[in-house]
Amino acid sequence: MTNGPTDEIDEDAEPDLPVADSAAQLSASSLSDPSMHDGRAVVRALGTDAEAGLSAAEAARRLAEHGPNALSAAPPIPKWRRMLAQFQDPLIYLLLAAIVIALVAWAIEGRSSWPVDVVVIALVVLFNALIGYVQEAKAESAVAALAQMTAVTSSVLRDGRLQRIPSEDLVPGDLLVLAEGDAVGADARLLRAASLRVQESSLTGESEAVLKGPAALPAAAPLGDRLCMVFKGTSVAQGTGYAVITATGMNTEMGAIAGMLDATQEEPTPLQKEVAYIGRMLGIAVVIIALVVVGTILLLSDMRTTSDFIAVLLLGVSLAVAAVPEGLPAILSMVLALGVQRMASHNAVVKKLSSVETLGSASVICSDKTGTLTRSEMTIERVMTASGSSHVTGVGYAPHGRVEHEGTPLTDGPLHTEHLVLLSGGSLASNADLRQTEDGLWEIQGDPTEAAFLVAERKLCGEARRKRRFERVGEIPFSSERKLMSTIERDHEQGDALVVITKGAPDVLISRCTRLRVGSDILPFDESRRARALADVEQLSDAALRTLAVAYRPLGEDEDPLTGEALEQELIFVGTAGIIDPPRPEAAIAIREARQAGIRVMMITGDHPRTAARIAADLGIVEPGTRAITGVELDALDDAGFAAAVRSASVYARVAPAHKLHIVDALQADGNVVAMTGDGVNDAPALKSADIGVAMGVTGTEVSKEAAKMILADDNFATIVEAVREGRCIFDNIRKFLRYLLSSNMGEVLTIFLGVVGAGALGLTGAGDGGGLVLPLLATQILWINLITDSGPALAMGIDPETDDVMTRPPRKPSERAIDASMWRSVIATGFAMALAALLTIDLYLPGGFFDGDRTLDNARTAGFTVLVFAQLFNCFNARSEAASAFHRLFANRWLWLTIAVSALLQVAVVHVGVLNVAFGTVALTPDQWLVCVAMASSVLWFGEVRKLVLRTVRA
């Protein structure tokens, strides 16, 4: 394989074709599909020397012409653009507008002091941007750590010499030399192959290694059936091959799929849409509130001077500041960042903060099969011989488990003897190896199906005795024509006699057998016994198991062990093994939890329909007996039929990347929030198109990781369910602090508005030195309330523990707003309760009004100011649930209690510390007044309890 032409390249086989002038890709040449043409024709079309390969100079020319053999990647985003992107949010726009208005008002007022409100809002905006930037940088670092950074190399024939070069330097026309364990560096047409099996699951979804050969195809075939081609991004599981490269870089099949990503639109997450909606809504509300209040004051008041007019404008700015929860963007980012950290501790790496909540809204999870729902480790599950059948426990390559018959381990007897011969024979007739690493993990080298025999043999008899008993003296390699592989072994326990051991397709092997092993006896393989063996094979196939049979025969003294295929005759049949890529046990549990949460789980794979249906039934995705829909069947449907199929069917097999993308689009068009999991290149377009793509971190390709929004570092499907739970809790908590922030800010706005409108009734008219209109609160006091109540308590509410089991209710509909009509009613009602408590307290201490007090304006205003602060702190408990009592799990959130205590102490300080008295226009309160303020503030809590009791009664 290191030099010279292959058997298929025969100069006299066909008329000469003109040698290509350049290394044009075959898609642009006269040979549009290399798999349908003779290898010699492909070599000639590519202008390659079949014996020596390309020259170094020609390879360099072609590399300059076609570029590196690499997938195109988006240029890295500069840090300044990433930072700037953190400001692209409707709420941030609103806060920036508030900064500008406040600056203008400060300038008009004469710039007599520092614009405290401007500084505070600007710091909040910068803090929010910094949180988002840092968290996304952390996620990027985690994704980079998951990537395989080792450079891939390939063996090629150049200038008549075998060379190992970086795969990026491969060019069309290179002669690629493949060996077991190699990564295929580019798309290539096979010219020769010896027992070549290629693992293509990352590209096609096929779980089993595919047997390859050089024979041209009679007609165009799907990607998974192009047996004379090898593709970039796949790997050689067994055997050797010799091929001419037909495509590199973005012209490969992997490149074609990666190119689909550029045409795939990335939808904003539900949370991004919701925040944009909230921003627009608050922007409109702020303008309306400011105009109504300012207009009302202008109508009700006698504006005589410019300063009066400026004072009214400043009041409008104060109301705008009061109405906008400036802490919301920062709190939202912090809550999402904390959610990301919790998910990272469970091996889920989120690349974008806003994606955290998306899984909580997911109504459908579309999953690939191989490596995602299954272990991607071929395992023998059942063994059938003449004396009966057995079940092999344990999955994967770790030899933990046992061989059982009717629930009990096999013991000495005919069945045990037959099974030992079958599993030992299957292990001998293979080139796989099973080894344990230094960290205790088990890994294989070679074909996974052959390795399954090694694992099962150890489960039956411990350490493989065959290594001491047998010595290989020859091999008859597997071929696609024979569908068999044989080894010739020297049996040291039988006087060094030679024995041929054969493994292969049951139907082919049975036809070559004349005798049958029953226990330790050898009996004629008559028609009835032959029919029984074929029935066993059919039974295993019906269970969606891949079948391999084992036979053997001792060689006569006069037989030459080098005779070859002639030795594979008159064999002694032993039995058949049923093999499967087993489902992950934790995946079944996760799927059951997902279905309980109202989430539909779908399997979309490139594997065989029968295998897909079996795995889906084992995992609980569908009922046993449900048939998988194939890609061919999907192609035959019109748009309406396709949409109907997607609504009803949950298992799809033999599908292409375009099918996966079409299925995701159909689900989204039907109003679903779709999560798509996968690990292969073929999954990447659907990963990007889905509402949230979830890539596998261990087995996933770099293309799939780049397209996904979340990466599972442990490839565990169960992690997705934990992410769903986390996402739902996050959305619940977002609603909690939105309810809290909006109702608190509504209380501030209504306090100002009702205080101005009802100034005469409350005794505020004439209470000031000028005898004119007096505001119930100062602008600095409003800013202080927002500072101590909007930050800590709201953030603590954002990490509130799960109060109810969020996985027992259906997913949130995309049309369901975070702030719905019910929340608005709660916000407005609670805001009125706060405003009334604050204004009645002011009236209680001012002369005139409903209550004839005898205190100064500063004293009365300080009392009302304090009531509003404490009312918002009491409101923290109200806001934790829409309908549940505030006393339900009252002490579950210690952080909430801590932030409330800190806020209360800060309010005590602003009332009793002299410097703060001057800054915020407050005076000290007496103990009696403190008791009154706390009692009046608590009315908000009791009002909320009555409202919730009525709500629960109505709903019941």
C-alpha cells in the first residue's frame, strides 16, 4: 500500500481519459459523482500518478489554489464589539435615555450639585454589561477547553514516498493511505481496501462501522450507502485502505453541512424576546406616566416662573426614574449567571446567558441516537446456541456483568460449554483489543463489534484463557463478498493442532456448516437443526439486534493453513450472538421525567429504522412496536403531510441533515420551543436552527459545538433534564422579581402622582416655605428607595429555591408573557396599597388633611419615605408567589432575609445619621413613629394575603 498501483487501477480497463489541467474538484469536472465511476477514471480526472502520487511542487501549487483543507470559521469577534453588544438591550436603551434626560435637567437646574441619579444609573448599566461580558468569556473558555487541540495528520503518497503530513495540507489528487485508528482527512474515492471498516456516526448517524470497498456504485446513493467513498471527519475502525482525494475543505461532505450553518438563521431566545417586550412596554409606560403627571400638574397648578416649570420637568424625570426598574438588567444578568454556574457544576456549559431559560420553555427535545441516547459502545446482549439462549448483563466496554440463563448465571453444562466456545471463538476471529487505562477506564482498539466479543467472553469466564491456549498462525481477512473472517489458531492444549475459527453473517456461515456443536458433542447439522439455527437468527433480528455467528473446525494434518478461503468449508456451527449499541440507562430516566413535565422527546437518527425503533421503545420515547419513519418516506410527503407526520411521529431513521433541519423548522412553525441535541457534523444545521442546540462535549465534533448554544461536558442526556428544571426555576424567579420590582416602582409612581393630585386633601398644599405645591417625596429619596430595595432583595429573589415541583407542569407556551394580565393586576393593586400607606402616614403627621398632625414637613416626609421603603421590603414575601401565602416556606431563602435586614439597617442609617439627613432631606424619627411606620408598611403584606386568599378561593 505504500507504492505502486492498486488492483483496480488497470491501464487497459477503459479508454484513456484526458488528464485534468488542474486539481478541480470533481463536482466541477466531468465526473460529478466519483462513487459511480471506476477508480482509474477518477485518478485520471484528478491528474494524479497512481504509482507515485503528486509531486511536492504540484501539491504546493494545488494547496495555494484551493487553500488549506479546513472548514471556514467565522472570524473572532473583537473584545470591544462583545462589550458593546452587552448594551444592545431595550431596557438598557431606556436607562440610557433616562441618563440623557437627567443630565439635561441637571444642566438646566444650574449644575449646583453632583447628578447622583445619573451616576447611579450609569454604574448600574456598566455593571450589567460587565457581568454579561465576563460570563460569556467564561463560557467561551470552557468551550475551548472541550475542543480537541491536537493537530490531525494523514498518511499520503507523494513523490513515490509514504509521508505523514498535517491534514490541513491535503489537496485534491493526493493518494491517501488509511490504517486502523486513522482519522480520514478528506473526502476520497477508494482504490483498494482490505477489511476496511469506517466509523461514520459523526456524519451519517450510523452507529455501526461501515464496511468499505472499491467497487463503483451502479447508481447514485445516499451518503451512508456510498461504500466506495471515505469522508472527512470519520475514522478507520478496522483494516486498511488506499484512496485518491476528491474534495477538501468546504468542498467535502462535512464542509457542505458546515456551509448550511451560514444559511441557517439563529432565532433569538424566548427570554430575549420577553426582555425586548418588557423594554418596549416600560418605555411606553414611562412616557405615558411622565406626560400624564406633568400635564396634570400643569393643569392644576399656577405656573408663574421658569423655575416652577423646571421643577415640574424635574418631577417628570424623577417619575421616569421611579418607573424604570434600573436594576432589572443587572439583576437579570446576575440571576442567569448564577444559573449558568449551577449548570456548569452539573457538566452543562452555556455559551450565552439568555439561553439558560430557553430549555425551561422547551416543549420538544429532538435527540440524535448514537452517542447521545446510546453509549456508542457495541454490546452483546443475547447469545443463542443449540441448547438454548442466554442474556448478557452489563453494557459498554467495561467487563462488568454476567451471562445468565432464565435469570441465573450459567453453570457448567452443555449451554455453558457452547457459549464459551462461541464467545471465545468470536474473540479469536477478530483484531480488536480491550484494555484498561491507568485511571481504571476500559477502552478498545479496533472494530467495536469485534470488541463486544472480548467483553462478553470476560463476563463469562473472567480473564481470557484463549490467550494462553491459542496462538494465531494465519488469517483470512473479512471481505464484503464473503461476509466472513477467519483465523487459523494453534491449540496448545490439543497437541498444537490447528483449528480454523470463522465469524460472520449467520446466513452465509450456516450455509458452510455441516455439523453442529451441542455441549461437548458434535452432531450432524441436519435440516431441522439448520431451521432451528435460522429461526434463532430471525428472532434476534426481530429484536433489532445485529447478528454474528461463529463456527470452527479442526484442520487435518494434511491441510495447508495457508490455503485461504478453501478452509472455510464443512464447519462446525456453534451459535449466534445478538449485538446492540445499548441505550444509556440514565437517558431512560431523563426521558420519563421529561414526559412527566409535558415535554415531547423525539429521536432523529441516520441509523437503521428497526434499530431506531427498538432503542426508542427501550427508552420510553414510543410504545413497543412503533415504526420509525425514514428519510425516503419524508421526501415523498408534501408540506401538509410533512407537518402532520412531525406532529404524530417521534422516531425518524435514515434521515439526512436537511431532514433534521426541516423537522426542527416544522416543529417551530407549529408553535413549539425546540431543543435539539446531537454530536455529529450532520446535526449542526439543526442545532443552530433550534431554539437551543445542545452539543455533546466529549464525542461531539467541533462543528456541532460551534453551532450549539449549550454543550454537555459529560455527554449525558440526563443533564438536559436538569437544565430544563434549572431553566424553569429561573423563569419562575424572573417572574418573582419582576412582580416585586414593578409593584414597588408602581408604589413610588402612584405615591408621587396621588400626592400631587390629592395634595390639598393630604395637607401638602402650602406645607412648604413658598406656600406652593409640595412633592410627597424628593427625587433623591426616590433614588435611594430604588437603590436599597431594587438591588439586593430582587437579586435574592432571583435565586429563590424551588417552592413547587416545576417538572409536574407543562412547558410555558411561547405566547405566554412573563408579565401577563394577572401579574399586572397584582402590580397595580400592590402599588396602590403602598402609595396609600405612605401618603396616609404623611397626612397623619402634617397639619390639615384627613388627620390633623403637628409635625414638620421634613418629619412627615421622612415617615412616608420610611413607610414606602419598609412596604417594599414586606412586598418581597408577597412577590414570591402569585397565589401561595407569603408564609409558605417563609424561611427557605436565607439570602432574602439577609438582604432585607441590610436594607432595613440602611434605611435606619439614612434617618438617623446626620450626613445622610442632609443628603436626603430626612430627620430622625421617634420610637413611636418607627412603630407606626412599620405597622403602616405591613399593611401591604396583609393586603396581599387577603388578595391571594380570594384568588385561591376563586380558582378552587
